[in-house]
Amino acid sequence: MECVIGVVGRDFAVVAADTSAVQSILVHKTDEDKIMLLDSHKLMGASGEPGDRVQFTEFIQKNLHLYQFRNNMPLSTAATANFTRGELATALRKNPYSVNIILAGFDEDVGASMYYIDYIATLHKIDKGAFGYGSYFCLSLMDKLYRPDMTVEEAVDLVDKCIKEIRLRLVVAPQNFAIKIVDKDGARDYGKRESVSGNPSESTTATTA
């Protein structure tokens, strides 16, 4: 029942993901961070098999650091997306990774951008997107409410609406969600949405931005 959500606004991008670690019918933990800070200005939200998700996102992060160390400059968001897509395509013919990715970043010359990359190495540049069962509800909400000139508050409010709908509609909905943002000031935590008293329709916000 994983879900990753991404929205690009005026000069920023927001990525949200559930924090549940689940196997079969068991919930092992509810504070798993599924949004990797790749570098100072890039976020990678991932869903999929836990081993593949952790190994692949760390592999991408370390390769970005290696490139920056060797060349004294970071990869752009577009270059990172194409590198990630290339690694998934290579693995697809050997030992494929079961991982779906929303990559968001901010570049000085381009601004905020976001890319959709799935487990069969499909790559698309997007303004809004979602993975997982929650995407059945999120995508329709985004089609209705999304605007490219949204402020941070409006984008987070749209994410909150998606989370509320997921909790309302899914039989087994994730309890908690983490939200991160990337803009000219860098990639960072924005807040959390946590279930209260076992009632998934209520939430508290711990905003750190």
C-alpha cells in the first residue's frame, strides 16, 4: 500500500511518501524514510521492494557524490534522471530492480523539475505524479486542483488532500507520511502527517521548514 506523491510549483518541488515498512500482512515500522536526499538540491522518492528500494537509491546517491568529487560539479536534475533511467534499463536485462521513482530537483538555470521513472526504465518529465495504490485517487485530484504557479502552501495543501483521500478510500492505508521540499535554498524536510488515536482521518503536522 505504498504511495509516493510529487508536485512542482512556481520555483520549488514537493515530494511526499508514506513511512510504512510492510511485509505481507505485517507492519514492521511506521517511520521508514522513503525520500532520499541525493545531494543538496535533489530528492528521490521511491517505492517498491524494500531491499531494491534501499540498495538502488543509495547506489544512485553514492554515484552522484562520486561524480561531483571527480568533476568538482554536481549532475543536473535532468542528467541524474537519465543516469537513473540508464541504470534501471541495464539492470532490467540482468537482475531488475523492483523500484519506482519520483525524482525532484532544483537547478539555477532551469528551476524546479520533476521526473517519473518506473521499474521498467520509463522516463518522463512531469509537473505532478504519484506511484502506488494511492495514485488512483491522487492523480484525479491533481488533474482537478493542480496549477503550475502554485505556492508552497498551496502545493502542500494539495498533498494533504491526497493523503486524506488515501486514508479515506484505501482498506489498508499507510498511517504516516513524510513531506520534503526542494527549492533554491536546497532540499530539506518540510513536515510529517501522522495518524492520531488510531483515526486515519485525523492528522498532526510537525513542520520543520
